[in-house]
Amino acid sequence: MPVTSIFANYYQQFDADFTLDVPGEGYEGWQKTEIEIDTGRTAFVVMHAWDAGTRQEFPGWHRAVEYIPRAKKICRTVFPPLLSAIRSTRMPLFHVVGGGDYYKAYPGYKQAVELAGPLDNDVSKIDPDPSLEKLRQFRADHVFTGPENAPDVQRGFARLDFASEAKPVGHEGIAENGHQLAALCRNHEVNHLIYMGFAINWCLLLSPGGMHDMSRYGVLCSAIRQAVTAVENKETARQELAKEIGLWRVALAFGFVFDVEDVLEMLKAQKRLTGIF
């Protein structure tokens, strides 16, 4: 299998220094080194790269999900050269979807369904009761998304689609859960997924087909720093600290964090290695 070098960021979570007031400040922290990846066993994933419309169309959605403008900028500036470079190699590009049925007519989704077969480990949910429903309603009204924003979010999801820059091409695999994404991985003999999309500390970690889901299948899960953003809060939004914590969590629990320029260099090398011009 073709092995290619790439610079990768990792986080060294040792050693705590108990001579310091805060022992954790003794950790070595972020490091960068050149590693080797087997490009024959590696695929890229675009996850939840949605067309969220404009703020004029869905003001409530944008009020509740403040990262939408950052995601749009990434789709506009980072995705086109990155996805073009991936597609110029033989490395697979998968799409993880959700939130509607906008993807079900694509051949890549039909292939994933056929490869995966029926999901046989569905979890039966605990029955709700009026007190639980009341708590959920409180959270909807006071935590996210707020009663004044909910109608716009519902309207937005009713017409959900891929962002124009992230639409699948040809027979690129499309999965709506880990069961289907694992089937695509097995079909392509992939055991390392490099994610991009939205959001690094939310969907990419915990939604179906995200890193936690795929780690159960033994897949190494990495991310591209410049191709993701995060759900931020009032206290973190200015400095995008939630994104930094999300990337740290990826590096500590799942895989590596790559910079887009290093990915592009690796893809150029992959083209030379395989003789694709």
C-alpha cells in the first residue's frame, strides 16, 4: 500500500509537574512532527456541510447557531481547493449526512445502504412521561433554540441541502450513520478517516457517523484544523476557545490534527507517487 509522509499535530498530555501551582501546566502540550500514513487505508470525510440559507431567510436559525457564517466562509475558501485536491487522487472522499432526506437520491447513498444492510442493533428508548416532556420543553425554551427561533430552525431543516461547495460528485460514498460509514470503510479497506465539516466539538464528535461512533469500529479519526469550526458560547466565541478544546479532544481521544497546507502537500505527493496527472 502507498505510504506517504505528512506533518501532524498531536497533544502530549504528560507529565504533570507537581512543583507548579497548577500541575497540568507541566504538560508538553501541542507538538508537530512528520508521520507516515497509508493513503490506501485513509479516506476523507465531509460531515454536515449544510446549506443553512441566509440570515434574511432564517434569522432565528442564525441567531441560535452563530457559527453559520464561519462555516460558510470555510466552505467558500477552504473546501474548493481541498476537495479538488482530494478528488485528483485515488483517495476516497465520503460524506456524512443527517437532518433530512436531501441526500437519498444520490448514488453514493444508495451504495452505502446496499453495502451496510439493515441496522440490527437499534437502541430501544426509555418511555417518556409528562415530567420528562416538561423538562425537555424547558430546555427547548431556555437553553436551545428558544421559542422565537424554533420556527426558523424547523423551516431551515425542512429545505436542508448540501452546501454548494460540498455536494458529492459521482459515486462518492454517503452515509447517514456509523453503520453505513463502516460499510464504506470496509468496502474501500479504510481504517483512518480525516474529518472536515461542522462542528468539531458537536456533530463531528458525537453525531451518527462521527468520531465516537466510528471509534467503536476501530477506525482512527483525525481532523483538519482549518476545515472545521465549533459551537461556541458567550464566553468562548471571541477567541474560538471551544474549537481549540474540540481539536484537543480529537488529538487526545481519537487521532491527529492536520493543517490544511500539510494535507495539500501530502495530496500532491500522493499524485506523484501514483502517477496521476
